[in-house]
Amino acid sequence: MSKNIIEVKHLSKSFDISSKEQGLKGTLKHFFRRQTKSLKVIKDINFEIKEGEIVGFLGANGAGKTTILKMLCGLIYPSEGSIIVSGSLPFRRKENFLKNITLIMGQKQQLIWDLPPIESFYLNASIYDLDKFEAKRRIKKLSDMLEIDDELFIPVRKLSLGQRMKSELLAALIHEPNILFLDEPTLGLDINAQRNLRKFLKKYNKETNATICLTSHYMKDITSLCQRVICVQNGSISYDGKLDLLLKRLSPVKEILIVCHSEKDATKLEESGFSIKNKTKNEITIKIENNLFTSALKTILNNFDIKDLYINEPPVDEIIGKILIKKDYDI
Amino acid sequence: MISNSINRKIITLLKVQYSNMLEYRVEIGLWAISGIIPFFMLNIWTNNNLNESINISDVMLSRYFLCAFFVRQFSVVWVVFSFEEDSLMGKVSPYLIQPLNPFIRYFAQHIAEQITRFPFALIIAFFFFIFNPESIWIPNLGILLLSIISTFLSFIIQFLIQSIVACLCFWTEKASSIERLLFIPTLFLSGLLAPVASFPEYVKSWIYLTPFPYLIDFPANLLSGNQTSVFGGFSMQILWIFLLFPVFRKIWSAGTKKYTAMGS
């Protein structure tokens, strides 16, 4: 049984936001009497994450996912509540804690722009107290895993986004952290680069048993990496559990496309009491609730003479999109 | 063990930052040339015989301004602008979660830049001596060493002042505007435009209580061989470092609690 590596209790975060009315009058008013209000962006959340888990944080833009990650890695100070990560209070940013974690933000780079990535790697290695031989060994190992080689010696400014992202990952993982905080790591990458990055993260998790907390708007990142998801809505957690269960809950029906031998057969099926989505000539699409699926399928196969049958699962993007589009979606 | 690790970090930082600075060698050459304000000031002083009013010879005055140029070259600080930009662009965030204070990075950047500037400063000094051959002198080794130390202390004072101002980025996005306010007393009271000795007595008495005359006037006087209190100058430099460092620590600690990781 793995132990908890992250424990969050009654965590809240408020930011002071200044607001300005439109127009010259608003500008002058803003200049002489600035009005600020406190906005609670994270509201009393609780969760635990076990060692080696890969957890995806889902939510619309501005829901509070990134703020949670920033508090978990110690970048910003919580307003209320407590966070314990790897036995430490993140915000104290003690050396031992910092050596255990890493934060990767898509499109935000720590590599030195005008130098080849290899220079940044050795710099990071010395910051994390690795000697030259150990640094060389880890660079070799990670560059093999990430499939980068010649790119290590080309100035960062001349690398493609995908190559840069791989180099960023290498720089962020050179100290072999146990906990990875990834904020939109595949942002802007092409499909192949996204797939390679996911493959790498899976491998890294398998080989090192590292815990990974991930936010992404690419559902493929979530479905291929995370068994567990935490849905964040308006700063609160609306769901924390297995991804499969969430999908079932959000999409309680399956669709079956049935190809009949004739239009007459299709009409017969239409009149048999199933919920019909659409019908064209000898093709008919019916919707069946998940819990009735097996019995309904038996009925169709036993009572109707059908030519072909296709079961359609609604796309994950569409299901998760319901959470992202409608901020107050009831999960 | 700990100091070995810190030394290794600093040496690697310096090597990497030096490589980075060499990518900008042309720009650094231009920056070095842009620091020739003291030579313009020298011209104004000598053409108007202003040096007579403070009992300093033409030769000593030209040596003073050459030394002021050198001190300025090796103590110029821009950390507030770097930190402000990094802060606004969200680049500070990855630095904050590394076991190294980001200001050590900026410190290494400055040192690397000073090393890159060195040959350009020598070339400018060479041309200065061609046009002012009477000013050529060779300071003794002890004086040279003390001047290097006082220039380095001057750099640390300026670095600390600007770092304190830079930390205000945690509260206001445009901390560099506060630095611009500080630039005015730095320009007038540091000895860059005129030796502090040229100020009226009652003004001098309070100028010497501020950190400004120890930024350029003191190291430049020391190197050029003008009369100055070596013990008093060093004491004040060290005192200001001891006063400013805890202020920096305090404001850094308070600022990071206020940090919102904007832009990242």
C-alpha cells in the first residue's frame, strides 16, 4: 500500500484584484482611488495523493487548477489551510523539498535562450549538487529516453518547440525528482511530439515511481496518463476519483448504429420502443443507458434480423468538454 | 563540504553566464563605450578651469575621471530591470523552485558581464592615455589591490540597493521607476559628475553619511592617488553592506509570500 505523498486540508487562496471602470472617468478614478477586492480563487479543498499516482486536474480556464499546482510546489503562499508535500511545507522551500520536486509549465522556459541546452543542464546539475560524472550519466539517460541527441548542442533559440520542450523536460528532471507538477506540458506541441511526451512520462513514472500532478486541456494527456482525476470548478473540487467512473457518470448512455437488411426492418425496430437518435433508410441509431446495455443488445440480436451493428462510445473530449464549457456542471 | 558545493555552483554559474555574455560581445563593447560620461565631465572641468576652485591639478583630475570611468565599468548594476522583466514574464517561477536564490544568478550575470567588459575598458583607457599622455601613472600594487576591493564593495552596495528595489516588484509591477528616482542622487552624489570634494562643506558633511560617495568617489580617489581616508571609506562601505543585507533578506522573505506567480 503506497503512502500519501501529498496531503491537502481545507486549502483556500485569495488574491487581491483591482478593478477599473471603462472610459476616461474610470481611468482617473482608478488613478486616484484604486479599488481592490479580495477574490477567493480556491475554496476549502481537501485531497490526498499517493506515491506513484498520476493525477489529472480538470477544469475550465480560471477554475483554479494552476493555482493549486503553484501552491503544491511552494511557488505561492496559501491563504488558509495546510499542504504537506513529501513531509514538508512547500512554501518554506527548504532545500530538501526543492530537490524532490519539479514544475514544468508549457511554453515557460528555464533554458538559457542563447546557449545550447547542454549548458543549462550542467548548470542545473550543479544547482542540485550533482557532480560532473553523475550529471553526464543522467543527461545521457534522459536524452536517450527523450530521444534527443544533436539538439543538445544547438542554441535554444534555434530549436523547434517540440525539441525545446524535450530539453525543458530534461532540465527539469536532471535531479530525478519524486514529484512532478506539470502545467499544460503539451501546449503547442504537434501530435507526434505530444505522443512522445506522454510515452516518456509514462516510462518515467514506471521506472522511478514518481508522483505526477498534471493539468491539460488535451484530453488525450489525461486519458492516456491518469487513472484518477480531480475536477476543479470555481475553486472547489466537484469530483475526485477514477476517470472511468467520471466518464460513466457524465455519459450514462451508449449509442448503437444498426444496419438493417431493409427499410422495413428499420421501421420495425423504430417502433419497438427504443430511444431513437436518428434514422436514415435502413440505418438506425438508438441510445441505450449503460446499465441496460447488455439486455437491450440481447433483445435486438434475438428479435431483429440485422445486417451489421456498431457501438459508439461518446468521445472523451466531448464528455469532459461538458465540465469545461459549463462551469457549474453537476458531476 | 557545504562551501565546496557553493563554490562549485558559483563557478558553474560564472562559466555559463560568461558564455552567455560572450554571445553579446558587440553589445557589451557598446555599453562600455556608453559609460564615458566621466570623460565628458573631465572636458567640462578642465575647459572651465573649475579644478582650481578645489585645489586639484589637471593631471590629478584627469586621473580621477579615468578611475571614475573604471569604477563605473566594474560596478554598474541593472538587476532591477532583469528581475522586473523576469517577474512580468513569469520567468522567476522556475528559479524560485530551485535550491538557489535567483539573486545569486543575477549576481553571477553581473560578474560575468564585468569580465567581458574588461578588455573593452582597457582599450578605452589606452585611447585616453594617447590623448592625455601626461596622465599616465602606475599605481603601486597595494593601492591597486585596495582599489579593486573597494570597487567590488561598491558593486555589492549598488547590487543590494537595486535588489531591494527589485523586490518591490512583488508589490508593484514597475519597480524600475523607483530605481530611476534613485539614479538622480547616484548620478550627482556618487562622484560621477564631479568629485565629492568639490561640494560645499555643509553639503559634504551629510553626503558622506549616505552610501553614494562610496560608490565611485571613494574607489576612484583611492586608485588615482587623490587624498582620501582609506579606513573611513572602507568602514562606511562595509557598514552599508551590513545595513542593506538584512533589509534585502527581510524584503525578499516578505515579497515571496506576496508572490502571485503572475504570467506563469
